[in-house]
Amino acid sequence: MLAKTSFAALTAIVLGAELAAAAPAENSLAVPAADNVVPKTVWQVGDNGMALHLQSQLQCPATVGEFHRTRLNLYGPFGVDVSCDYQNTERDEITLYIALRPQEELAKQFDAAKAALVQRFANATPLPDSEQQTFTSAMNWSHVIYRLSGVAHTGLWMTKLGGWNVEYRATFSASRTDAALETMTMMTDTVQKTAGQHIAACQMLGPLQRNGRKIVNQSMFPALSISGTLTAKTARENTNPASAANWCVIRPFMDAGARFIFWRNAANQTGGIVERLTPLNENDPVTVFGIIDTAWPQMIKDGDFAGLLKTLKEIGVTRLSLGVEHFNDDILAANGRAHLSAEIYRAYEWAREVDFPQINIDLIAGMMGESEEHWRDTVGRALELEPDSVTIYQMELPYNTVISRDMIDKGLDSPIADWATKRRWLDYAYEQFQARGYRIASAYTLATTKKPCRFIYTDSLWHGGDMIGLGVSSFSHFDGVHFQNLSKFEDYVQALDSGQLPLWRALALTPKQRLIREMILQLKTGALDAAYFRRKFGVDVWREFQSAYERLSGEEMLRRDNGTIELTRRGLLQVDHLLSEFFEPELKTVRYA
């Protein structure tokens, strides 16, 4: 039952109360470090050569007019003071700077920049007012051009974008002044369309309404740390520079010698992840380190399941899976399920009203009391709902269930259908859904072809990704360690109440076991690409497991087509029973519950 109080967000990373203030940014004319280390947490360069500054969203193209970008620079410790160097074939130079200076007046910054320039070029003398020139721009620029010699000029242009200073420093031949100014006009157009629009959106941020609950129980910190680390790993594997456009720099700071930036989400200020923290590590391309606070004001009262679904969507849930299992009330009751068919239809209607991007329903073939007629009726009812995807499991009796214990202790026969029958029923469901335009996405799942359906579970976890399982007997995989939670509910709850993680057993995988794990998981999709394993593990999987593959091929469970190993329909229907062929001998008899 849902609690009568509101569901509030949790603070997922707790920082010390005293954080060192950010050091002042260096003057934009400072010389960058000799090694020119530019971490991916500051600059990201696309395939087209476009350089994106993540903190301001400034874009520096590879080429602007006749000028080509020669260098990306970083000043200071936080990535909020950067520049792009450009040069043409005549060796004229233009440098575009952007720096976060929210408390500093433009006039003082401009005077300081002029003083630094004159100190660097002792022979610099300002041109008369009548000879001063600037480029075309809707922005208000302070500017000055100096004469360095009879043929060389250098100049400064500076303006404000919110709390950011934007500056040009250009050195060029006097005869090519117009070309340099035209180039800065083009650069400024890009500045306005990138950093300008982003900074304007950030200026619209209002006070953040914090609806979360501060975590003070230190026993929860390990689990929260795992959550933050997984978020980081996901971001590292799915880096999308475009997604950074919504995030506004609020404050850089240092803590215990480590550099961080605190951000706010300009696109979503009332729900989902509204704040974040990023580390500035030269060798780490992570752009989302962890959830600082997720906040949503939605109140969920007892029985307000429609409100719960709405809140789940608002906080970023994109796929909803309903454990339908069956549509026959007698079968649901006989199998101890907590719902009946009327509740299935009601919940599904709510989910469609909320307009979840992807709705999946689960079915189980071979439950107690199942018959040919009941199963065909359930498949038909599932088709009437037109879910985005359907996941169909074959009923199993894990070792730790009451029914399994009774079978062992009392010598009873199994009350569920045999494997041949369950596979026939699953095959029937395949045929019916495929006839209605669904495709087989894995040994368990069919997906509509009317719209894209993503399966992050298979796309990520089955390709080496990490997952933390919640609940009794659930499995997890984290950083090469496979582990399982306690199998008894009482023990599980007792561990949680005592502030301990409810872990039962674990196995740190060897390199070969990691290979086997990914290979058998990808076989569940119906096919695997041998080239993937050669690239990642340096192993030809057919040759490594040749005896097992040839035996299964001889039994018409799979076939080999060039670099693809593909399960036949017969193999797909019983893939779970085939996978032990690839286990190491000492693991073939280990039970999973």
C-alpha cells in the first residue's frame, strides 16, 4: 500500500558543509599550460571538428572564413575560463575567450585586459579614435585597436553575456583589418546562437524548491555511492554533448583538493534530475557524476495510482512494464497473484492516459491451472491492448519457492506444464504477435514495429553494463563482480534494518568469465556478432567454444552465417537450457536461488 504522505526525492550525494570557494579566474591573456591538457569535461570535439565548451555551450568551429582553429585553451582550475585560437595562412591571429566573471564589471575587466596587453607589448600605441574600427554585431562591445608597428595591429573587443565575459584578441596586418573584422562578425554570430542562447536560458532560473529529504543515515551512503557511480558509468558510455545544453554552471568549488562544478537544469526545474555535480578530471569524460537532488512536488496519496504513474513519468521514467502475467482470474488467484484482470485494464488505461513513451506487459506461459484454451485467450487479450512490447516468460519453480519445497519434501509432481508444452505455447504467442506486426527482440520479448522501442536492459547490461538489483534473491553486476541478494525475505529486511547491504554471495569474474557472461546474454537476443568479441576480448568465440557450438549446430539449435551466430526458432524457445553448455565445469551445477 502506498504511504499516505508525499513521496519526496532523496539527496543522493551529501557534501561537506564547508566547501572552498572557487579561485578567481586568471586574466584571459594568461599563457595556457605548456602541455595544453584540455579534459573532455571542458571541451568536446565532434566528428565535424566543432569544439563544444560544455560549461558555456560556446561552439568554436574548425574553420571560420579563411581562419582555421589551431588550439583549444583552458585557464584556471574549473574549465570556466577558456579560449579558441585561430590563424590564417598569412599568420594573422584571432583568439576568442569566454570566462565566467559574474561579480566583475565589464569596464574594470576591459581596463585590466588593456593593461595586460600593453605590459606584454611595450610598443603598443592606440590608434586615433578616427581610425578605430569594430565588426558588425547587435551586442555592445568595448574595443580598442593598437599599432604594434607600421604594418601590424593588435586589438581587444569585450562584452558581457549574463555573468560571462566574451573577448576577442586579434593581431593582424593593417592591410587585412577588414578580413579580420569580417571573421569576428561570423564568430560572433556563432557565439550568440550557442553560448548566448544558453546563457540567456540560465538567467531565467528561479529559486529552486527543494522537496527532497536529506540523508543523514550513514548506513545508506554505500548504496547511494553505488547509485552515483552507476550514473557516472552510464554517462561515460553514452556521452551526448547535445544533452549538456540544458545545464547551467552555478558554482565551481574545490573539496579535499578535488575540483567540481555544481549545475542546475534549465530545461527541467520541477521534476527529474534538477541538479548535478561534475568532477573535472583530465582523464575522465564523465559529464554527469551523480544525482545531487531530485525534486518533484507531486503528492501521492493512498490509492492514487494514477498520480503515481504521472509522477514516474515526470521524474524521467520512459518505460513502464506491467506484470500482467495472465488475464484469467482463476489462474491469477491460484498462483497467488495480488491482482485480477479488472485491475490490469484499469492500470493499463492509466498508463496510456499518462502517455508513457513505452509500455510493456509481462505474460507467463505455463502457470498453475493453465490450459490450451486459457493461454490462447490470454494471448488474444494481450494483442487487443496493443502494447509497445510484450515479454513472455516460461513458468519456472526456483528452488526457494514453497511449491518447490513441497515437491522435494512431499514427493509431489510438478503442478505446472512441462517444458515441451510451455515452448509450444510460447511459439504460438510468437506467431500471433508477429502476424500483427511485432518483431522478436529477444528470446522473451516482442516489440511493435510501429514506433522505436529501446531496451536499455539488453543494450547495456547484456553488453557488459552494470546493474544493481533490489529485492529478495535479485542479482546484480557491478564492476566485474556478480552478486546476489539474500533469498529469504526475513533475512533481507533484517539486513536493511541493521544498516547492512542484503548480500548473500558474490563472484569476482575472471576475464574469461566476463566473456562468457556477455556471450550467453547476447545469445538471448537470438544472435551475436563474433566481431564484437574479437574487438573487445580478442577472442574468436566460435573457436574458443567450438565443441559446444558444433554440438548445438548439429541439434539445429543455432547456425553460423559468416560472422554471425544465430539461434534457430527451436533454439530461441529453449535458450536458457542451452547456455550451461558454455559454463565452466565447476559452475554448471550451481543453483541460482
